[in-house]
Amino acid sequence: MDEISKNKIAIFQKKEIRRVEHNGEWWFSVVDVIEALTDSKNPRDYWYKMKIRVKDEDGFELSTICRQLKLESSDGKKYQTDCANTEGIFRIIQSIPSPKAEPFKRWLAKVG
């Protein structure tokens, strides 16, 4: 299977979550997950600040559970993007105060 056919879009409550199969498991765009859960106007900034907050509060670096994988952007080009596998996404969403977190966990269990 070529690289393009390995890239997929999953939909959660009308929000696109980019994902890619890597080493036999799905890896999801962290920024897309944050946007879906928070409706943030700037999910990249939210992710940046969240990594700092979690490190300061818990001493845990969220970036250690992420990998930079190439995902297609809205401009059609592929860019290195912070991605996490299903287990990593569960850990990340624990740090996001959102009423959408529980429905997202159920959705992730189905698509991840």
C-alpha cells in the first residue's frame, strides 16, 4: 500500500481529524484533536501552551508521547505534524477540560 492510501481522515462531530497508519497503528493529529475538543481559534497555540502547562504542573512532557509524521495540510502539501497513537491521545485529552472529552473517548475507541 502506498503512503497516500495509508493517510485517512476521521470525522468527530463534523470535525476532520487527520490520521496516518504508522508501524501498524493509527496516529492522530494532536492539533486536530485539540481543535475538535476545544473549538479553539488557534489550536497550534493551544497545544504549545498546553505542553508548557502540563510540564509545569505534572512534570510530564507531552511531546514525548508524540511523533512528527507527515500529514496533508489544507494547502495540499505534506508537513511534519505532531501525532499521537490512541494511547497517547487518551493521555493528551486528560489535560483538556472539555465536555466533548467523554464522547471523543468513545469515538476514539471505535476508530483508533
